[in-house]
Amino acid sequence: MSAPASLREFELNQTRRQLFGRSALGVGTAALAGLLQQDLSAAERTGVEGLHHIPRAKRVIYLFMSGGPSHHDLWDYKPKMKEMFGQPLPDEVRDGQRITGMTAGQQILPICPSKYRFTKQQNNDQGVWVSELLPHTAKVAHELCVVYSTYTEAINHDPAITYIQTGSQIPGRPSLGAWLSYGLGSTNENLPSYVVMHARSNHAEQSLFSRLWGTGFLPADHQGVLLRSSGDPVLYLNNPAGVSRNDRRAQLDALSVLNQAHYQQYGDPEVLARIRQHEMAYRMQSSVPELMDLSQETDETFQLYGDDARTPGTFAACCLNARRLAERGVRNIQIFHRGWDAHGNLPGEHESQCRDIDQGCAALISDLRRRGMLDDTLVVWGGEFGRTSYCQGRLTRESYGRDHHPRCFTVWMAGGGVKPGITYGRTDDFAYNIADEFGNPLRPQPAKETWTPGTMHIHDLNATILHLLGIDHRRLTYRYQGRDFRLTDIDGHVVRDILV
């Protein structure tokens, strides 16, 4: 290509904003530093020495229940609702809060108590209530911090999942895992710093989009790598027929020379990200088959996780693989389990869903504990919102449905610097509003100047996760389109009351 043509291509690929942004920030230099040293954190790349503070956790395993599990039927025990079966939800409880179009047309909103028994797992003065749907998880309740007062502004699935995963209801922002990859770097050069798995479900009617583990405007090599449940764990993991590993190495070397020349010509940091992705893919051809080979696991381990763990793609198998990934230095591991959107036959669907996840959740915590890893591994469980205290559609004592409910829902955390065997926050007698110690509703505002104790907005949840991993959520930023972005936007408070 002639010099004038090269200059013209550069001009076409370079906006005015990109020119000034790259000149001021030296993004290319920072990206090159990441290429030369695999374990550089974002803090080091921007000139700040080390993490922001001493971390309590080295890694996080996030068990995401997509669709909105019912806090009424799993965690938040409300015996008063049984006395008011079928009665209209009092107007002062709803207090004009919006509801979805799916129940807006109902003449009444009938109170719908859970049909399931709850038992209190008493390991201290407080204790944790657990539904009979989760008998295995009940056995590890002494390890859990159960948060009743999580809340969000999003009332429909896609914006709600996008919000809790990326900090914005509008698609295009980096995911939590991508921010952690950018902030923490990697401790295993043969595996990605962020790995995602999709567990099988009998009710997987909702789609999950790659933006939920995507990088947004962060460098592309921080995207989560999806391990598939059937076939090759990663697409194109094996070389084509007739191509040896040496051939593949030679191809990558030649491609790297071309990409480096392109980078020298145009200074685009995404070229370096592409080189790093190619090199990681090459190393994963050896590391991933070993990771996914469960033949060396003991019968005792399979007894702990259950027979389902022997079947690839089940939630139990994903949990076992999550432990193996954690052992190998992967910092960010996320398991998505779909099918919790129970508008009609909630008991039938939730019973199936709980059979899928109950033993795997309990086994993961027990396995991490017995291997001495739970204290520095943060495990998080929850969905994008909860379910309503009133019934959607026809109500009977044995069958009912629940609509979306963002005003309060339950998330639990374990290990990684979180107090075990406690509950945090309260809800009113209908688990409809967050409440104070006297049962009076608390209505924290979305854009709050001061944090309301006893509440956990999803920005607070993400801020607390980052804090436990040694990151100040206010200082982990990335400049894009003229402003500094962060996961928690302009909000978020670390909930220190739940920390050890």
C-alpha cells in the first residue's frame, strides 16, 4: 500500500475523539505492557501500585439464577401471609408502586403464601430460615450470609439482568466479570481470567446474551470465555484435520507478525487484544481438555455433588468444574441457570429448578471448605429480581404463579470475607418492601446521596464484591467517550455490616 493510501486508511479509521483520547492516555503503551506481562492488573497499568487494599477473596464464583427465583418460596419466611390467604394485598403495602402489565389488569392482587415448610437452621443467636425445597443447602446454612433486602429499579428480565451484570439497564457496558478481569489480571496464563458456563434446565425458555459476559468498551481480551456443555467445551478447540500443533504455532507466529505491523501502523490497541486472544486460544488447546476431564475425581467427590455431576452440562457438573477452575487460578467464574420465571405453575417449576441446583450449591461450598479454599473464595447466589407476594392468575393452595418483583429479593453470599450464618436486612410481613427493625417500610431512592442501612441496591452488591477482591469500586474506572466509567456508575456503597 502506498504512503498516501496508508495515510487515508488511517484517517478513515481514526475519529477526532479517538485521536485525542489515545494521545492523552497512551492506551497503546498500556496494552503493550499487558502483552509483555500477563499478570498486570488495571491498577498497575495505570500507574497505581498493587490493589487498592488487602483483599479477603482471591476469586469469585457467581451462581446466577436467571428469571427471578421466588424469595417467598425459598428464603424469606412470612407466616402472617398464611392467615391472609387470598385476601387483597393492602393498598398501603403496594403504595402505588408500579407492577408489570401481566398483573396490572387483575381486579385484585390476592395474597399468596408459600405452600412450603420452612425450618430455621440455628447455628447462632440469629439463624437462617430455609425452605424444604433446598434440603442440601440447608445443611450449609451456617456458611451463608442471606441478604433479604437486595433491590433494583428494573422490573423486566432483559434490562434487569443487564443491570445487575453490567451496572446499566442499557446494553453496551462491560460485565462484572470483565471489570474483574481488567482489574485483577490473571494468575494462570493457560486459562482465561473469566469463564462462563450455562447449566442445563428443564425450563430454559429465556435467552442469555453474550453481552452479559462481554467487555463493552474494555479491551476485548477481558470477555468471558463460554465453556459449552456438549461437544468441544470451546468452539474450534481442536485443530482441523491435517493441521498439527506445530503447524498451528507457525500460523499464529505469522499472523502475529502481520498484526504487529498493523498495530505499528495504526496504533489500535484492539490489535494487541486480538494477539493476546489468539495466544490464549493456543494455550487453551492443552489446558481445557485437562480441565474438563473429570476421570481423576474421586467417588467421594461425586457422592458429594451427586450423580448429576457425571453428566456434562448439569448444574452439579458446572459447580464441580467451577471448583476445578478455582484451583487452577481462574479468578472469575460464573454459572448461569435459566428457567426461574414462574408466572403460572410456580410450585411445579421451582421444584424442578431446586432439584437441579440444590445439591450442587451445597457441594460447592462444602468442597471449597474441605480443601481450605472457602475463606478466600467468594460464592454469590441470586437472580435479577424476586417474585410478588400476590398471585398472578388463578390462586389455589397448591398451585399459583408470581409476577416480577424488584423492590426486595434475596441473595446469599458465602466465604471470601463474608460473615457466615447471618441474615442481613428485613422485609415487611408480605416480603413486598424492605423494612426497618419495627416492620416499617424503607423506600431507598434509586439515586441516593446517602446509603440507607439495612438495604442492598445491586450497585451496593457489586461494590461489595469488588471490595472483597481488593478493589475500590470508585477507583476502578475506564475512560471512554470523554468520561470515566465504572461498574457502579455514580452510585454504590460497600455493605460493611456483612463483612468479617
